[in-house]
Amino acid sequence: MHLTNSTTILTARNRSLLRDAALALGCAALFGLLAALVTGQWRPLARFDQEWIGELHTYAREHRIWTASVQTLSDIGGTVTMRTLLGIAAGWLWLIGARVLAGWVAAQAIVGWGVLWALKLAFDRARPSFADPVSHAGGPAFPSGHAMASAITCAVLVGLLWYRVRRRGRTAACLVAAATVLTIGWTRVALGVHWPSDVLAGWLAAGIVLGTVTAVIQVWRPGALAQDVRRVNWRTRPRVQRVLVSVDQPSGTAAPLDEDGPHGAREGFLSDPEVFLGDPGDPADRPDEAVR
């Protein structure tokens, strides 16, 4: 095996793991701070929550058509919709053979749901209360399930799409995902069923889940996520293109990773696209070979 290739893979693996751990720990620290402020009823935060909720509720009560539109957006972006999307993605990945990647997607949905309700029951924060509510929701408020589920789902879908598109596609995907997450979070406040701090807590909790699940899988199965990404790219490549690659490849010659089927993937999944999508002519982008 080429030593330079092994060093590159090891460095990318460590960098990826550190970034996932940093995401989880950073979000956990911010979530803990926010939770302390909420439970301690910090007056500036409480005043911020009350003012936003009060103004938006007044507007929603006076504009019923607008409120109905916001409710529709909230329903479309609900937790059931988001988990259904993750379930469909996980099922498709399993069917094409990307089993570890499918497990990663499913784990994000399942762990996210479990963490959400563990936090809700632990803090048991009351939702906003009005004499004339424009919408209703059950269960504790902190954190927001809609905000958390939408953040996890959009991040996962962007991650799955990341290596299928180039820079413009990635930028568009990130913008659409960010707009979706912000819109869904805003609808929960506009409808008066969550405090703004509930929505922020949902986003931070999503970061904890995303980073933790990814880091655990990378430790448990090093390199498996990256290999499955290559497998997905190979399986979804147009059939004619795959046949041409097979015909053009000289016998006994190692092909670049993106032309060598699903095997030999590099590290850096969901954290370092330049490492993963390096120059095809770079020796570090080719499968490991025996030392001659």
C-alpha cells in the first residue's frame, strides 16, 4: 500500500471525526447554556420570547388567510413528513447496497426522535398560552420538534446530494435547506405554539444528533460511509457511462475512485468535500495498491 495514500486517508479520517465531534460538543454546550437560561427564567430571554410571541399572535389573529397559509407550511414541514423523507432515503440506500449509509440515515431519524422526547420530558416547559389561540399543539415545548426534525432531515439530504453535484448545486442545496429550516421554525413561533427559544433549542439539538451519530458510525466502521457514497455514485451513474468506463479502462490498470465502482472510497464524508473530491489525477485519489 502506498504510504502517501495511507497518510492521506488517516489524516482525512481524523479531521472528519474531529469536526463531527466538535459539532456535537459545540451544539451541546450552547444547548446547555440556553437550557440554563430558560429554566432560570433569565429576564432578557423571557422578555424576548414574550415580545415576539405577542406581536406575531396579534398579527395572526387579525389576518386569518395569512395564518391559514402559515399553518399549511407548518403541517407540510411537520415531523411526520421529515421522518418519512428520511425513511424513504434510508430504504432506497439499503436497496442499492449502501447499507452503512442507510443505517446512518435511519439512525439520524430514530436517535433524533428519542433525543427530542427525552429533552421534552426532562424540561417539561409549557407552551405559550392565549385566550384566543390560532393553532394548537400538544406536549412540552422545549425543544421544538418541528425545528429539530427539519434541521436533521435537511442536513442529511444535503449530505447525500453533496457529492452528486458541483459547487453551484451545493450552494443551491444549502440555500434551499437553510430557507426550509428557517421557515418551518418561524411558522411554529408565528402560530403561537412555540417560544423562539424552543426553536433555537431544536436547531442546537439537531446539531448534537447529527454530529454524534456520524462520529459514532465513523468510529464503529471507519471508511464505510465514504465507501457507500462511492457506491451510490456508481449505482446512480447513467448505465451507458458505466459501460464506457469499463471498456476504456486498460486491463491491469488501477482506475480513479470515481471510475472504479463502489470500492476504495476515501475519508471525509460530510465534512471535507475537497478531500473527498480531489483532483482525479492525484495519486491519493486512486485505490490502494500493493507495494511493488
